[in-house]
Amino acid sequence: MRFPRITVNPDRMGGVPCIRGLRIPVSTVVNMLADGIAIADILEAYPDLEIEDIQESLGYTSARD
């Protein structure tokens, strides 16, 4: 399965999967959702994110488990 919005770069954030090369780890977004934070609030907290980034973060996490 391909996740073009998820990037892993050993020279950035220690190789932690991030969203589109930004310094926003997938785990941060997924954990916010798990904590009950609304998507609109996540997008407000991280203005560089798009709804598709959040959706793909969930898919990526699900595929890795």
C-alpha cells in the first residue's frame, strides 16, 4: 500500500514517519485523534495540514499494525 503523503527521512526527525516532509509526526496526529481532539481543532493547531493528511495518517497507522 502506498502512502504518498507520509515521508520517512533518516535525516529529519530521526526517521520518524511524518506528513509530507513537514515536522509533524504521523503519531502526533493519530494520538490527537485518539485523545478525542476534533479534526477541525487539529487542522487549526497545524495550519499546514490538510484533511487528506489526517486520513492518510490513519490509513498508514492501520496498515502498520
